[in-house]
Amino acid sequence: PIRVLTGITTSGTPHLGNYVGAIRPAVAASRGQGVESFYFLADYHALIKVQDPARVQRSTLEIAASWLACGLDPDKVWFYRQSDVPEVQELTWLLTCVAGKGILNRAHAYKAAVDKNREAGEDDDAGITAGLFMYPVLMAADILIFNADKVPVGRDQIQHIEMARDFGQRFNHLYGEHFALPEAAIEENVATLPGLDGRKMSKSYDNTIPLFAPREQLRKLIFSIVTDSTPPGEPKATEGSALFQLYQAFASDAETAAMREAFEAGIGWGDAKQQLFERIDQEIAPLRERYEALVADPARIEQVLRDGAARLRTTYAVPLLARLREAVGLRDLS
Ligand code: ATP
């Protein structure tokens, strides 16, 4: 089977973007034939951005409950919390020692942080942790430890998959063929959802619509989406409209075509927002009920996560690390 890997960072409350961009397509794919799916809560990654333990813990519970509420079956897929598999960290070090520093210098996230410092007239590396700099190596370990073939990603992540290939290849070259080289599966049909302010919806921007916001809060948030001041009766542009993009992500092709016509015919913003709210709530309401039961039972979630990691370690991570330790000349732990 093809191995597919998807992670969500435990840096805040999961939102509609995580659902449309990751959870919904991943759960659908896990039901297909010939795939072995790996879903993880990226909590080592969260520490790069969030230094608030309560937030990381809460987010871990919420994201795990979201995956389960959306139909992920932990008996059929690998479902685990990254930090429950400490071999990921050990592999990170082994890869760090073959990763070119020059390659890491060119990583988008690091370069963006440097550019921001330059604009502000600060030192290049002011406020940048080694964690942010090393993030692509941790991500390579996430992928290589299970020899994932396909990593579904948006265009902005292609570079990280290429780095994982590069580090894996260097390691193979030095120590023998241990890693399959992963490929990015570009999700052409998966939209990037805009947030309330029109930027990409992201846990870090505080512009999200939580996936399982209670119904009334969902309604309020949808009504707070920024629109232009085109009055009712005047044609509205679908291009660049956050409202339209959100609608499209939840509606069928026929419903989207009808909404496009309504925009052209000058639907009022209030009306359009009400329709968007109803469309989203129709899909989410049944999942929300399951979510609420799950999130109220942290002990059960904890058990699911621990079981998943324990099985995964015995099956893959521990034997792989034993082979790698031997390959590089470290002591055999067994
Ligand atoms: P952070 O702000 O902490 O980076 P995030 O919410 O932007 O978090 P991640 O946790 O890094 O996102 O991403 C988890 C998954 O959700 C990834 O597959 C990513 O592509 C997807 N995703 C995140 N934001 C969006 C969005 N706005 N639209 C579509 N998919 C998204």
C-alpha cells in the first residue's frame, strides 16, 4: 500500500481551514483501498510557535477529538501524538548531522522571519529560535521514520518535502538504503480557506472560525466576515470574496453555480451570510454532537492516542531506530 501522512500542529483550536484542507480529505482517503494512513498531532512542532503549556494541551485534546468526530477510525489507521514517539526526536538528530546548513538557510519560514527582521532594521536572526530554523529537519523525521511515500501538502510546503528527500538521500548515500524518498502530493482541488480578515485562515492569525464552534457562535463569526460595501441589488464580485470561497468549500458544484448567479444578481451580504451559515452548519452539526461527547472525555482520547503510539513504535519506529543506530555506529540498545 501507499503510505500517506498528515499532521496538524497543536498550536490552537482547529478551524474550518484545517477541516477542509486536511481532516476532510484525509478521512476520505483513509477509506480508500491500498492506502496506509498516518495521522498525527504535531506537538513537537507546536513548541516552535507556542510556549503556553495549557494551550498546547487543550489543542491536543481538541484536535484529537476533531479527527475522531470527523470519522477517523483509529483501528484502521495510525493515529498518534508526535511526542509519544520519542524515536522521532532521535531520528531528528541523526538527520541533523547530514542536513546541509545552507539548505536550511533557504527554508521559506526562516527566510520570511529574516526578511521581517531586515525590514524592521533588526539583526537578521533577532528573536529567531534554532527550533524555527531546524523545523524542516523535524518534519523530515516525521516523514522518513515511517517511510511515507505521499505527503499531501499545499504548494507552500513542497520545499519541505524536497528537503526531506534531500536529507534521506544523503543518509542513504552514507549509511545504506534505509529510507524511501517521499513525494509531495499536491492537492489541486483542496482550497486554502481565507479567515475572517481575508488572510489565510490560521491558528496563528487569530482570524479563524473554529471547526466546532457552537451553532450561535458559528453564526456570529460568519456574520463578522469582512465584505465590501456593495449595496444589496448591485452585482457582487465572487473573485477575491472570502465569503464566496468559504461557500464553495462546502457546497456542491450546482450550489456553487447558483451562488455565483446570486452574486451577479446582487444578493445582499446578510442573505449570502445566512446561506453560508446554513450550508456549513448542515455539514458540521452531526459531527459537532460527536465532538462534544469526545472532548468531554479526555481519558478516552488519551487512551486512543497512547495505544496508537505504542503499536506504531513496536511495529516501525523502534526497529527502524535500532537499525539506524547500528548503521551509524552507535550502541545497540536492545
Ligand atoms: P499554524 O497557524 O499553527 O501554522 P494552521 O492552522 O495554519 O496552524 P497547521 O496545523 O500547520 O495549520 O496545518 C494543518 C493542516 O491544515 C495542513 O494540512 C494545512 O494545509 C491545513 N490548513 C491549515 N490552514 C488552512 C487553510 N486556511 N485552508 C486550507 N487548509 C489549511
